[in-house]
Amino acid sequence: MAHIVPFRGILYNPKKVSDPSKVIAPPYDVISPEEQERLYKRSPYNVVRLILNQEPDPYESVARLFESWQQDGILVRDGVPALYFLSHRFAHKEKGEVERKGFMALARLEDFSSGAIRPHEATLDGPKADRLRLMLSCHANLSPIFALYSEPKQLINRLMAEHVHGMAPHVEVKEDKGGVCRLWRVTDPELIRMAEREMEAQPLLIADGHHRYEAALNYRNHMRGQRPNTTGREAFNYVMMFFANMQDEGLVILPTHRLVRAFQPIPFQQLEESLLRYFYIEPYAKTPEGQRSFLGALKRGGKKHHLIGASFKRDPRYLILRLKNKRFMQRLAGDLSAPMQELDVSILHRLILDHILGLKPEEQIKPEVISYSQDEEKVLQAVEKDDYQAAFILNPPQPEQIMEITLRGEKMPQKTTYFYPKLISGLVINKIDPEEEIEEGPERGR
């Protein structure tokens, strides 16, 4: 299954960058233009200049910067291969302070057909092409893929946490929102071998970074095409990943809510009749107290039932929609497995958006039709103030649901999950030397 190895990571040099908080950034795909500008101003060495460059020729600019930062000692490559243990403490509005633990390593790239590494969401061609061009320009993994595995005893996290207990972290970063990331290098041979053995039995689920993973596959295939006699051990056959255990209490999945427009207006009475055909409806007044009650009931009830929260423009009520009979989905989504049919997001997209509102699947992927957010209160405000016709509030899927569906070879609709917080970029970079071979297992250190 998962084949992992330690690697010689590239890290910011503390002698040149005294405050690492000035050079980190969120993943490229969640950085707004305003935040990009702010990160540019924060430091001339902020990693945003590599992952989301704003120059006229961004790929050439990234190649030049990445090389010059290494030559100038801003970025320094470790001398020996390591695993990188990461503790991320952050605030959660319901759980209080949470700690998510995991580690970074290289994983051997696997085609999805092998089943060893599986996606759980669909991807788009544009971002994949962009990330491939970036890899071809700098020959590096600038940010880790976020991968999940399932190991109830949590042996790797437990032993790594014990190993670094009492040790000062090699990198400590305080985020703007108050979170703290601590990173340790793990070079102990026995601990590395244990992690390698434990991961061999694990299929991996890509939680975040689908476009970057597929770009890495395309990069590998491109490099193989230039070298007819490859061994499989060349560095371009691997990709940097962060591994989180699905049983870790710090693994937080947020729902992604929908703001919708561009469907043909439906007379209110007709719309309500259509909804009542399939759902029980529980209304709440559009008042501050009504909104609190609506959101609270949606979260509590979602633990037992398939619930979707809805707000339509000019309707003075918030609505909680509860599916009357799962046979509706069996009829309308017979091409999906039973676990997929039971996802709230599947019910929303197939039954409400497609069947009731008339938005076909090819329309639903357009950014001008559906916008996404994890902030339910902002979503509910936007449908009243902006040019949206409806808002839909969802509960998050459970990790077990995600794994079950993924192992069946199915992909969830885009923006089904949001693993919170996002992995920050700038902690570790993996340089891909086309002439370098990865040393594995017993051969390491010879």
C-alpha cells in the first residue's frame, strides 16, 4: 500500500530568517488577492512568492527565486534524510484548543488505478496544468499533499510525540489567528523503520492537494519520458506528503456551504410544494434568535438524520429539510453507491439543485453559479444582501464516510470537505533532483 521514505527537506535558515511567521502562507488555492498582497509585503522571502507568484512570467520568476534563495542561504537543505513530525495547536469554537498531529515524508507516487492512494474529490484541468508548470520550473514540491490513513492505535503519532517530548522544536510558528505549529526532525533509524512498516499496510486518502498530486503524477510521467531507462527510485517518482491519522482527535472536518444563483425563478408556492414532496420542513424565523436556533437544530439533528439547511431570498424563514425516504435518492441517483446516496451533499446536488431547481451537473461546477464558504453566518447574510438566490447549510461528512466511499473508488462532489486548519506552506520544501535516487529501507546509510 503506502510506501514512504524519509527525505532531506529544505527549510528556512534561522540565521537568515529569525521570525518564520513572516515567511509562511496558507495553501495557494485559498489565498485571496488581498492576502497575496499582504503576504508579499510581509517579507521578500515569503513562500507565497513561490506558490502563488504575481510576476508577469510567474514560472520563470519562481525558478529564479527558488535558486537564488538556496544560493544565498535563505533556504537550506538538511544533510540527512528525516521524517518531520508536526504538531498544530489551534482554536475550535466548539472543542476549544485542539492539537492535530502528523508527520511529513515522501510517498511513492501511485496511479489511482492501483488503489494505494485514492482521491475523494473531483479535480479541474486548469489548476492541474498550473501546478505542473510550476513543478517543471522549480523541480520541487513546494507544499505537502495532505493525506489520511486509518490506524486506531495511533502508534506512529504516539511514538513520535514521545520521541520529541522535552526537545525544542526545530521550527515554531505562530499564526495570525493564534494557532501554533511546531516541527521536529526525526532521524532515529528505528523510529523511521517503524513508521515505514506501519504505513505499508495503509491505503492513503488524499484529503487536500488533489490538483498537486495529479500534477506530480504528470511530472513523473514527463520525467520518465525523458529517461527511457528508469529504475523507479528516481526522486521524481515520489511526492512530499503530510500524513494525518483519521483517529486523531485533532482531525477537524468543516462543512462547506453553498451560495447558489442562476437557476430559473420558481414561484414560491410551487417551490415549497416541490420541497414538501421529498422533505419534512422545519421553519425558523429570520431573526437573530431564529438564526441561532436554526443553526443549533441543524447541527444537533444532523447526528441522526440527513438534514440540509436552506434560505431562499425573500422567504422570511430559514428551513431545515429532512429527507422523507431514501428511496427518492435511489431513484434519482441510482448510479451512486448507497453510501454516496446518503451523503447530505449528494442529496443537495442531485435532489435539490438538479431535480428541483433545474441546475444540471455541468452548470453546478461553474464558479458563477455556486460559491462556497465554511462560514454559515456569512453565507446566510450574503443571500439576503448579494445577488444570490439561495443558501444551503450543510453538516460535515464523517471521516468513516469519506474513507468508505473512497475505498469504493468513488469521488465526492467538489468542495465536500474542508480539513481545518489548512496545512501551512513554508515549513518544509522537497527538492526534486532528477539525477538523485531515493535510498530505501536497509540500503539507507550504506
